Amino acid sequence: MITTTIHPLFTRMRMLRGPLAAMVLGGLITPNPQVETPSTGLLNSSRAVAIHLRTGKVYAVDSGGNAVEIFNPVTRLTTRLAVGKGPVAIAVNEPTNTIYVANSGGDTVSAIDGTTDTLKKDIKVGPRPYVVAANPATSKIYVSNTFSRVITVIDARTNLTTTVAAGSADAIAVDQKLDRVYLLGYEDSNLTVLDQSARVVRKVAAGIHLWGIAVNERTHRLYLTRSGNGELLVLDEQSAQSTTLPVGAMPCAVAVNEVTNQVYVANHIANTITVFDASKGVTVATLKVGSRPQALAVDPERNLVYVANTHGDSVSVIDGAQNVLRETIKTGKNPYALAVSPTGGQLYVAVEGDKALEVIDIERQLR
């Protein structure tokens, strides 16, 4: 499973105003006054768009419209469904054919029926839900609550909830093969590990200011970006041994191609992508992309990597075989989340504008 996330602190800025917001940004993100702060586009989550692999349908949040846009690749039609206030993130649980939407402006997660695309239930999960992740192997849904020391676990078979005192989680990654869930907190120096029963089984020292997380289920390696000091942390899931690798300024997103065992890091301030060969343990390329990259999607079928350039209103396409920039595709305003069809040759882009979702035909675009 490949997971990327966008800095939790900027989502929190929606909840802070005036001097307090300035203090938080100034104190935690820009200790050096010459360092640029990220844009308001980072207020959005890279989990804002998700694909239902069995049906091919795509779900994207419209935070301002309190709705989800649903694209059907068969009919090529997009419909809208009203959900809770301020939806920010989506997860699909294939076994129960249910889509879960975290509504950050309230205290609910909306459960959508994947067959009818209608609202099944609004599930109470506590205030300010931010991240939602599914483990299809156990049909458990994990929901973080900003400023909380607990997470909510939803049983997707019953939609009943329990809470776990696991600490604040600003990003969640799941390794289905090992039945483990990883909780990353930006201000927490430890990575929290849960087992299939949602019990805390380990705290792994990982350093503070962690931002993005990805897991390679084939090799059981975790990859975490340290935004404060420009590093990628590589963690062995089984031994908990770790190494670090220098990357670019303010690394924010990380993604893995499990077929080639290549790892990609988006460096937000540097406007670059670092390419890491995990088999050899070395950096093989640093590629210049568009302005302020903040989300990644890997296309193993075509060995392509897509980069959302938020300030550039574009998506960069990287050739994974040659490690070169192949094309830059214009998009709508502030692209901030990506998903790619595993077979259909389509890229789905969450943007800020009149519509929340753009569909790009990759096969046609790259002819």
C-alpha cells in the first residue's frame, strides 16, 4: 500500500487565527526568517482523492462544498453527494464496499455505499477528524482527531467504534501483509505501531517533524520524511533498525514503486524530486519539477510517477525507467492530491476551483 500525506500543521491553521497562527508557523516551520513558508494549498490533504479498485469509481472531496465528487469511468459522468462539514480525506474499504470520508469541520465520518453511491451513515468519531485509512485485511478503519490523544477505530462490518489511546496521528500507513498500522505525529518523536487488534505494540524513535510516510509491503520497509532537516528515514518494520538519507529542502511527500523498489520524495521548497534506489541503498537522481511539489502517485503499470505542483498548477510526469522528466501537464488551480488508475491509463487530480476533480487521460496525453 502506498501512502502519502501533507503536513498536518497547515490543516490546523484553519482552526487557528491571528497571532497564534503566526506564532505556530514562525516557531515550528520557519526558525530561519529567510525560509519560505508553504502556501495555503497545503491546508489540504493528499488523501483527498481515492479509487475503488473493484468498481473503478473515483471519490474526491469538495471541502468548501461539503460534498464528495464521484467519477464513474464507465459512464464518464461525475455526480455529487452531500456529506459532513469540511470533508478532507477519503479511504475505501473494498471488502464491505464502503467509502469513508473524514469531515474535519465536525465530528463525523461519512460512510458511503459503494454500489448506490448514497450516504449510509454519519459515524460519530470525535472533533476534527483529519486522517482516515482502511485496512481491508481486517476491515478496520482508522481515524485521527486533530489535537486529540486518541484515535477512533471503526469496524467496517458493523460501523461501531472504539477509541485507542495511541497519541496524536497526523498520518497513517497500513501494512496489510503484516497486519500493522503506523501512526505518525508531527510533534511526536516516536512512531506508534498498532497490531491487528488496534493495540499499541511498539513505539519507535523516529525524530520530530515527520511529514510523509509510505510503506513497501513487499520488502517491509517504511519511509518517512523529516521536513525539518531534509532527510528520509528508512525503517525496517521487523527489526525497527533505521537509516537516514539526505534529500531536498522540506521533504513533504514520499511514494514507493513496489515493482522496481524505487522511492520518490517530493521536496517542497527545493522544487525537486529525489529518487532513491532501495535495492542498492543509494540516491540515483534529483529531478527538477514544477513549483512547490506536494503530492505523488506511482503508476507501476507504466513505470511513471506523477507529481502535483501546487503553485505551478501542473502535474509533472517522471519516466521511472530513465529517471527523467517526461512531460508537464497543466491542471486547474492548486493541484494537491493524486490517484492513478492501475489499468485504465487515467490520472485523477484533486484541485481547488469550481470542480474538485480533474481526469487526465495519460495514454492520450503522452502519445
